[in-house]
Amino acid sequence: MPNPIDWNQIEANLHTMTHATGGFSQAQRGLVGLPGGGQVFVKIGTEENSKAWAKKEVAVYRYLQDQSYTAIPALLAASPDQTAFSLEALKPEDGWDWSETWTAERLAATLQAMDDLAALQPKHEDWMSLGQVALDEGRDGWGPLAQSTELQQELREKLKTAGQSQIAEALDFTAQAERTASFVFRTDTLVHYDVRADNCAWNPVQKQVKLVDWNWTQLGDTRVDSSAMLAHVQRTGLDVYPLYADRLDADALHWLAGFWLRAAITPIWPDGPAHLRDMQLQVGITALGLAHSIE
């Protein structure tokens, strides 16, 4: 594991940052050069929300390193207020793949990393330091959709524009809301809740996976964590059903579909990435399809 670095050294070289593409927050992200060569990845909170998430990520990385969890890049430094931090850089030229090209081998390694995470058992004092809950049944999307004909129409139009007229016409919002109203998240397992290709670096030579973006980490529900991850993989073209039907949960997928479809018609924040809403629409559609496959 790389040695820690003094944050002052990183701060003094922030002018060299090559900003990274992607990412769905207002945090600044990119590679920063160090004296004598070499680069590190740096993430900097820029406003209230991204600063709060950065603090949580620092706490999560420290906890996972203390537990000898290997599926993370090394945390190298953090600013005094914990709103910015630096990680080991996992670069494509060093063999790390961040693309949406999934293979059965990469998927198996990623699920193993999630299982290793779920096997950890944080003590109460450890968990209290990791910050707020990010996802629970209170963020159900079907309920608000069922209660608003305006939202329903907006979603139907977006689905039709995406070539999904059949789904648009078939959606029964009341029935979906009634089904998900009884879905209760478990809160007994450490989960990531946001594993997808751009949060999951794969090195096919080393046969290693490294997970990043731990903003949503919490004691949560492995049904939701696994189903969400597999829906993202399915969306990219690898058929997960023959491989991991036993790890897909129909109720979790229905809940996730509502969460993503409701998010897909939520206005993006100023200067936010518009493609996020398109991705949420597509993965919501995918989740519905997977749910129907296993029912």
C-alpha cells in the first residue's frame, strides 16, 4: 500500500490538477502531480453537500483500511477539515479499467468485493462516525409518481422519447406504489449502494477490483445493494440473469425502478450532468425488466 502523504504537499500542487470526467456531484475531482513525479487522485468538496459527502468518504476509507479491506484505493491524505482528500491513482495506463465493459470475471470479482464488505461488522461507535443514512424506504419514487398526474405524464413522455412507448402505456402507478409501500429496507449489513462501472475499477491482470465513491455507504440491505449493481451491469449489455438470478430480488428491483424513474424526471442542479437523468431512466427500465424476469 502506498505511503501516506502530507496534505500540505498535495495542496501546494493543486494547480497541476487534470480534472477527471464523469462524476455526479459538484466536487472537484482529478489527478494531481507530485514533486519528483507520480500522481494522486484528489477529490475536493466545493459546497455544503459535496463537503459533507467528502467527510463521510474520509471516515469510510479510514474504517475500511483499519479493517484491512482490500477492495479500495489507499487513502493517502485528507485536509484538516476532512472536506478534501487524496487517494492512490488507479489509471488506465496502469491497467485499470473504468469502462462499462463488463465480463463474467469482472462481475464475479465485484460481487466478491461486495460480499467481503457485507462480512464486516462495524461496532456502534465505528458506525456512528461514518455519517448519515443515504438510502432507505423514505426515498421511494412510486408513491410521488402515483400521487401526481403531472409527474406521470412527464415520465410517460420521457419514456416515449426514449423509444419505450410500450412501458409508458403499461405503467400502473397505483399498483406499483401499493407494492413498494410495504417494502422495508433491512439495516443489518454494510453496503456500498452505488456500485456501477465508473465506481468500480477492474484490473484484469491483477484480477483485482477497487471500489470508490463511498458517499452512500451505510448499514443497509444487501437485496437492494446487489440488485442495484446487477441492474447497472445488465444495462451495459451483460445478461446477469443466467449468472446471478439468485442474487436478484424482485421487490428490491421494483423499489429501485421507482427510485430511478422518479429521479429521471427530477431537474438537474445548475451545471449538473444532464446525462445522469438519462442513465437513471435506462437503469430504471432495466430494473423493471429484471423484476419481471424473475417473477
